[in-house]
Amino acid sequence: MKKILSLAAPLIVSQLISMALVLTDVWMMAQLSMSDLAGGGLGASVYTFVFLIAGSTVGCVANLIAIAYGQSVARPKFGLKQVRLAVKGALMLAVLLTVILTTAFVFAPDFLRVAQQPEEVIAVAMIYLDTLKWAMLPTLLLLILRGLTSNYGDAKSVMIMSLVTVILNVPFSYWLAFTLDWGIAGLGIGTALAATLVLIGYATWVFKRPVYYRFAPWLHLEEYNWRLMLPLLSMGIPIAIAGALEMGLIYGGTLMAGFIGVTALALHQILLQCLSFTWNINFGFSQAAAILVGKEFGNDNLIGVKAVAKRSFALVTVLSAVLAVVFIVWPDAIASLFQLDGEGEHALTDMLSSLIWVVALCFVVDAWQLLAINLLRGMKIVKLPTLMTAIGYWAFGLPAAWWLMARYELAGIWGGILVGLAVTGLLLLAQLIVELRPSKTLKDNVVGIG
């Protein structure tokens, strides 16, 4: 338990800090103008979707390093080489994806026109995107360093790195956007500048330490080969698809809320922020559990994998249940945080109170499905879980949301989201149990990168 919590705590804080970074950018967009908020929000959504592809593939390096770390217990020379190759493969893939995906932003205006977005909003979105895209490569490279340091017991440095990013981003973006009057372009440049400076500082700190210097990407240059990217792609593409499917469930619910009315859509956005808050906590925890499972998997220790899985599920269930109770018991605090009602009014607060219990149940099942899929990724099992997410989210979640919306409006939409998350969680849990049955052997799945 202590090992999981000590690794999870810094990663959870890091996720929450990243969420704070997004909120500060949105706040500054609102201070510029409503058109900047609309266009910047649209541009941020496009960037987030594109980064999902890159981050899902490059971010898999943490799982590969964890497995290689486990392999190094029995075969030190082989395992350390696997870590080295994973870092090199991730570096090559980060550069390649940055070139391809940032170039693809040229087609973003056409895509947004197909989505029937106003031309003035598209223009603002592209100003923001054209500057924000320079943050992609340093952010991907930071993901690689994060995967390396988390596996070697320096998760606290990840938390500090995330905090420094916010500390730099806020004044840089504010100064560029408001003092220099660069507007929304300044926000994008500020984010890119902060990410670049943090990358330089963090990389310097990492590779000055002997434990990490042996994995420096400028050593053993003869090892570079395009095939080093294949393990990341084989894991990352299914993970990216699974992420896109989950976004489809959430954004599908957003479209349905828009059918009901403006009030329902506004409340839906607030409820999404609540789910996002707990998701970031559970994601940080799941990352820690996946790293520990990857190490046991690499060491071919099925008993160790089972122990981490059982303890993780116990902890994440308690954590998500506590969060659910807090949200159910104190809905007024949430309403006041978002300033839903004016003085003497409480209609929207009452609506939130009647909905929050459904969303709170989503916290628990979302935690289960998020942990289960990350544990499976820790064992390099990604294809079948992706199919299960398609079944849970799209075959059950979206139809249930549509059917329940007709009867219960916004509560029905969230009921459908709950169904989608619950079905996905149960399917993934069943798959995890199958993979951990006593007759299962891990040796055939533990292979090298190059």
C-alpha cells in the first residue's frame, strides 16, 4: 500500500497542477474578450484532440521502461539496454509526430468549417493554434523524462516540474497577452515558452544524475533505428483510439445537453469539470499502479502483479467513494464555486443537487475502468481493452444516454454516461481477472524492444 501511495501522490498532484494550468489559460481568455474565449476554447479543443494521439503513443514509454526495469532485476545488462532503447524510440517518435501533427494544423480551418463554426471564431482559434503548437515537442519530451524518473523513484520531481510550469506559464502568458498586447497569440507563446524552459531545466537536472546519464539519448548513437518506434506505436495507437472513444461518449453527451437547452448545457459543463477533477486524481493513481505492475510484469512475477492489482483496486475504490460522498453531501459548495445563482436565487443550485448523485456514481465506475485499462497496459495488453471501450462507450453508453434523455433530460444523459463507464469497467475487470488467473504465464509476453 505504502509503495503505491508514495508513487501515486506526486503524480496525482502533478495531474491537478496540469488542470490548474488549463483553468488559468481559460480565465485569461475570458479577460481578453468573449470572442477570444470562444475561439481560444475551440483552438484548445483541437489541440487537445491532436495531442491525445501524440501523448498516448509517446507516453507509453513509461510502461516500456517499467517492464525493462523489471527485466533488469534478473538480467541487468539486458534490462538497462531496453530502457535506453525505449527512451531513444520515444524521442524519435516525439519528433516525427510533432512534424506530422503540427503540419496537419494547416487543415484545421477546413475541418472547423465542416463543423459549421463561425469564421470569426475560426480565425481566433487558428491564431492560438499557430502559437500553441510550438509547445507540442517540449511537452512530449517532458513526457519521456517523466516516464523515466517516475520509474526510478523520482516521482516528486515530476510534481515539482509541473508546478514550475504553471509558475512560469501564468506570468509569461499574462505579460505577453496583456502587457505587450499580443492578445490570444501571447497565451499560446507563453505556454510554449514555459514548456521549453522547463524542458531545458528538467533535462539538465535529470541527465546530470548518474542513474539517468546512462540513458542519455546522445550516448550509443549506433542504437538509433526506426524499428525502436514500433513497440510504442503498437501500444499507443490502441490507447489513442480508446481515448478518442471516451471523448466521443463525453462530447456526445455535451451535444445531447445542447438539445435540451442552454441551462442544461451550462450545468453539463460544470458537471464535466467535476468529473475531470476526479479523473485527474484517478489517472495519477492509475499511472502509479501501472508502473508498479509493469515492473512486476517485466520480472515475470505474476504474484506481484496480482498483489499490486488487488491493493490498487481497494485503494481507488475507497478514494473515489470518498470523493463521491463529498460531492453528494456538499453540492452547495460546488454551486457557489461556479457562482451558479444570483443573490437570493437557488434554482440552478437545486438542479445541480438533484443531478450530482448520478455524476458521483460516475466517479467510482470511472475510477475502476481507468485503473483496469492502465493495469492491462502495464502488461502490454491494449488491443482487446480498446475493443471493450468501444462496446462500453458506444454500444451501451451513448444509446443509453439518448434513451434516458427523453425521460430524465440531463440526469438521463449522465445516467447513460454512467452505464457506458460501468459496462466498460466490468469488461476490463473481467479481462484483467482472466490475465491474472493462476494458469497464465507472463514469460511469452515479456519481449525486448530491439
